[in-house]
Amino acid sequence: RKDLEDRLTSLAQSAIEYQIQLVGLEDDLLERLANAPDDILSDAPLIEGLETTKKTAKEIEQAVEAGRVAQDEVKQARELYRPQAAEGAMLYFLLTKLCAIDHM
């Protein structure tokens, strides 16, 4: 089904975007930590950045988990069509072998 394939494609795309966003957050956090003063606790923007990164990472984790659940649903819906696909394949190969039978 076309809608299932579209959903699976959009899930894969969003998972990649989440990973890119997470890597960007990690890089930003590491840069801030590298340039932090001796007393890290006095650096308010660094602490705020840590909190924002933690919050965003949790949101991304929840979105990825929801994507996995949806992906499992798509896979289950695909499995419903497997018996028909097997029958169709059997009929196809049966018809291709039928021409080899001597009709007279």
C-alpha cells in the first residue's frame, strides 16, 4: 500500500533529522564546555544550554520511540499481505512453467 510506504519513508527521514539535530546539540555543548571558565557553575549560559540539550534529547528520544512503534505497525500491516504475495509468486512461476508442457 502506498500510504504505508509513505509513512515508513517519512519515519526514516524524521529519524535521520533527529540524529542530525542531536549531533549538533552535542557539538554545541562540547564547544561550550571547552570554552568554559574555571568555575563552570558560574557560567549561566552553559547551565541553560545543558538544560536545553537535556530537554531536547528527551524529546528526540520520545519521538524516536514513537517512530519505532509506528514502524512496527507498518511491518505488521505488511505481513498481512505475505500470504497473497506467496500465492501470486506461485501462480507466476506455475504459469511460466506451463509453456514447457507438451500439449500434444
